[in-house]
Amino acid sequence: MSEIIKQFEEKIPFTDHVYVTQNKHGKPTLRTKNETVMPKGTYTLWLEGAEKEEGFGMLYLGISHTKNQTARQGVKNRWISHAWKLTGLSYKNRSNGKRQQGGRAADTELYANFRKVLVEKGYDLDTILDKLYFRFINLNGVGKEKIAQIEGRILETRIAKGQCRLNGAKRRPALSIEELEYFDHL
């Protein structure tokens, strides 16, 4: 089995890196674990138990080209941003399905709608991070262009299956599964 597949098989709990706590005023807030050090690479976001449900599966695909990993840069920065949008903690109306203004991370219609769907399915936004996990491929030593090619190929296959619903900026027409297989075997 390839090293990339072995790495991708590992499920990394969201809360191993980003967690809900209380600020000095007793209100919920999010933090990243300082001891977490992530190399550059690509990551995917999944909801435990919903991997096979239509509209779920791989929820997000992202990459980080930087070697610096802090709450403001790299993979950790992306993960805390996702956490703010997934929990809606800094928004006034967290589950109405409409994009919220203000907050710690810029909301998107895709995330706002996803929060609404989660609540409708019975999930609690205060504890949703406990139900999410990442799959990460360490691409340390791999060039930026190669990482982008890997991400593009994974994204293409997932969009063709109706996944990556939170990747708004990366939504582009995808080849169908039949078309992908045709070009793979050409």
C-alpha cells in the first residue's frame, strides 16, 4: 500500500487540534492546541457516520503550502477558521441557513446552509467538532505545483460524486465518473 493511502486512511479527530473552551468572560470560544505541529500537505474534512450519505462524504478538501503552522498561518489557521464557520459560535443566528455577517471567520452560504442541515439532522452545533475528523496527507518535501495537482485530482473525483460541498471557491464543473474513467484509461 502506498504511503499516501496509509496516511489518508488515518482519521484525525478535529478536537485533537481545535477545541471549544470559554473566554475570560465565560463565553464559548475556539482555540488551537499550541503543541500541534502540522507539515504542509492536503487535508479533507469528514462527518463521522455520514461518509456514505448523499451530500456528505468528503465535505472539504484543502491544502497548505507553508512550513509555518500557527493559529494564523498554515493548516492550523485553516482548521480554526473551519471550526468558527462549522460551529457558528461567533454569529448571532447560527442555524437559519443564511450567511451571517461579522464573526471571527467570514461566513459563506455553503457553511450557513450546512449548519442548518446539521441542526435539522439533530446535531448540536456546540459539540459538532466532536463528530468531525480530518484525513491528512503529509506532503513535506513535495513542491507547491505537485500538491496542487494532487488536490485537483482528488477534488475532481469528489465533485463528480456530489461531495466537497463546503469548497465554494473550488467548485468547478467536474467530469462525470464515466468521463474520468475514460480519460484515466485512454
